[in-house]
Amino acid sequence: MATKQSSPAKLEALRRNGTLNPKANAVTHELFQDSDFFDARDLVQVKYEMLRRVEVEKDSVKQTAPAFGFSRPSFYQALCAFAQSGMAGLIPQKRGPRQAHKLTAEVLEFIEQCRAEESSRRSEELAQRVQKRFGVQVHPRTIERALARRQKKRR
């Protein structure tokens, strides 16, 4: 692929926003070849242009999706996301749990109560107590981060 290099600042912004296209080299559509405007590294731009080619230009999904570095199922996922949320739907969503699912309010309250009884308790000991009381295995670092977040909210 012969695309022009994105500026380092733009590449960093794409990386930071989670919109850096990991398969930029798979984008073979002519729009992204030697263009100052179209950037194969910009995942949102690639997805949008792929959808536009099919919806507006009436290109076939079978030929368009691979030219933009996507499978047909990925095309339809992008189309659905765009229909539901517009451009924001084309931004990749973070994977994994959306919130602390082991440290429920009840568990956090228990941890804070243990800390209040004896402030010098280490997070390793707190993790053991949580395991014993709730049957939930929590990493000590997770406890430290949760307590730090709670302290920050109180300020």
C-alpha cells in the first residue's frame, strides 16, 4: 500500500483515541492510495468511507468490504453501529468489563470497615479477608486502585 505517512501527532491522537487502524495495510481502495486527505490509519474514516461507497455509490458489499480491509460481517456490524449511533458508532468500544464487577459496594464497604479498624492493614491481607468473607478472589492492586478512586471522589 502506498499511503502517505500520517503526522506523528495525528498517529499519536489516533492511538490515544483507540481509532488507529491496526489493519491499515489491508486497505487497498484507490481513495486511500497516495492521498493527503484519505488516511488508511484512521479507522473511523475508513469505516465511514466503506459504508458511503455501498450506500451512496451503490458499490457491492462483497467487493467493497475487502478493499477497505474488512470482512462482510464486519461491514454489517459497522452499518448497524452507524445506523444506531452515527459517527460515534464507528469508534471501537473498549473490551472487557465496564466496571469493577468483583468489588461491589458491599465488598468495598467491608474493605473500608477493615481499614477503619486498623489503617495499617495491607492490601494483601484485605484481599484474603474479602476471599474469606465473600468467596471472591480480588487482586491486592485492584483493592489499592479502588480505595484510591474512592479517596479521590471524596476530595
